[in-house]
Amino acid sequence: MGGLALQLDGTVKAGDWVTYGETTGIVREVGWRQTSIETRNRDLAVVPNSLFMKNAVLLRGRGAGLGERERRWVWFNVDSSAAPTEVIARVEEALRRDAIPNIDRDPLPECVFVDFAESSSRFAVRYWLTDMFRADATDSVVRGRVWFALRRAGIALSVPVRHVVLTPDDTESRTRALEGERSGRRAALARVSIFSPLTPEERDSLADTIAFTPFAAGEALVLQGAEGHHLYVLTKGRVEVRVSVHDSVPRGVATLTAPDFFGEMGLLTGEPRKATVVALTDAETWRVEKSHFKEILERRPAVAEAISKLVAQRDVALAAVREGLSEEAQRQRLERSQPITLAAIRSFFGIE
């Protein structure tokens, strides 16, 4: 009788995702005597129809015609000193800036402030899963995006673990730690050819202002057409440069492997990004901001001309790869672009 009722009613049918008791999976068969449910672990639960009809069954993703989608929640805690608006903004920006496999973008993923906990604030990411078998793997990607977004913002995750670390609290120890950090910053800037006209003192001054900025594999570091008054120094990992022409699908045009840098035109001229740069692996970068670099140019405006030559050479070299320019065409383009680049730098920074 249970099988007959299921066949005639048609509420539950093969292909539906259901939750029956503690079992969640896809209905593979509705027979006369039993219903078979394949779980995410690829187990097959066979439920007698007499029991199936007596208990509540949750049809997942069937409300409001949403189709086969599941709403997922990924929870995390941060230190209570972090502003909730800042946490939400940083996490949502990381989740929405480029598509994540198996996550629906209508509606977009969102971050919500859930509750106050002991010495921490509780948040959750809510998103719609489109491949029901990829729940755990997709949750893992989301947690990774959250971790990297909060790390970039300097916001600490709060976990129920306590570590007691004893370190000498003396001037010598603090000096060594500070010098080690500065050494890493100097090494990052030393890899940027456009900063070669700077004096060692100017590079050291700039090194004290750059910010460590990590990204997860698959994240977009910059987006084509977006504004950005900063440059990235890639010190670990690989990234791909992708260009979209007339709203076409972005196409990979170059791969950068650390040590390298990109985004110099945003830092020096304020131009919108000419390409999207996506991390192929977890990437570590240092961000150089316009406001800090401006102080150097204001003190020594002549640096702008030397830098403009290097920027123009790099720009022409990239154009030669993309467009297959001959040596003569490269020379002519360099002669035209260097004065234009110099004028743009001077105008952007307001120097004579």
C-alpha cells in the first residue's frame, strides 16, 4: 500500500534530493516495496515504503521552484575586537569577486553576524550549493576564502585553543624580530625593477609601509576594469593574467611565477586594471600603496622619469608577446609611450 501511494502521489520521485531521518541523498528508485536513496558517501539506503510513508521526508531545494539546490552554512568565529561590518565586507568581497565552482550566484553568497560568544563574535557564510554531491569540498573552499580574506584584513580568527608561548621580552629580541620582518620587506621590493632608480634609503623607507597580502588558489587578486592605486609584489606562488575583450570570456595571456610583480600602472598612473589576475596556487604578495610612494616622488621628482622608462619598456614587452610586434614596432611604440607614461605619472601624483 505504501508503494502504491508513492507511485500514485508522485511527491517523491527518482532524482529528488531528500532527507529521511538522519539520511540525506538522492532518490534513485521508488519501487513498489522500497525506496532507494544514494547518500553523499555513495552508500545506498533501502527504506521499506511502509516506513517511508510513516515519517516526514524533507524534499531539498523544492521550495519556491528553486530546483536542486541546497543552502549551506559555514560557521566561523573572530576576535570580538573586530568590527562586524568590516568582517562582513571583507568576507563577502572575497566570496563574490569571482565565481566559485558549485556555488550559485543568484542569490550571491552572504556573510551574517550570528551571535556573541566568549571573547569572540560568531559569523556564518550562507550560500546555495548547486552540486549536492560536492557539499564538503565546497564548504572547504569557502572556509579557505574566509581564512585568506580575514588574514589580508588583519582580523584574527578565534578558536577554542589556548597557547602559552614564553619569549624573552628584551630590547635585543624585539630588535631581531623587527629586523627580520624588515628584511623580508626589503627583499620583496628588491625584486621590483621599476624601483631600481630609488636609493637604498628610499627603498627602506618604502619597505616599512608595504602590507603583506595573501590570496587563496582560485582567488582574483585584481579585476579587469577595476580601480586600484596599488602594486602587488608576488613573493610566493603562481598567478595567471586573463584578459576579456568586449565582454568575452576571460582568456589567459600570461603566467607569472614568484618573484615577480604586477599592477604597476594602477600604482603609478591610476589607470583601471587592464587584466584580471587569478591565483593558480596559494599566493603571497606585498601591496605597495600610492599614498606611501607619493612621499618619495614629492621629495625627488626626477625619479618619475627613470621609472616611466622602465614601465614603458615592460608595457611594450608585454604588448610584443600579445600582438607579435617586430623589433622596429617595439622601438616606435616605446618612443611614443614613454613620454605619455611620464606625463600620466606626474599628473597622477601632482608633481612637476
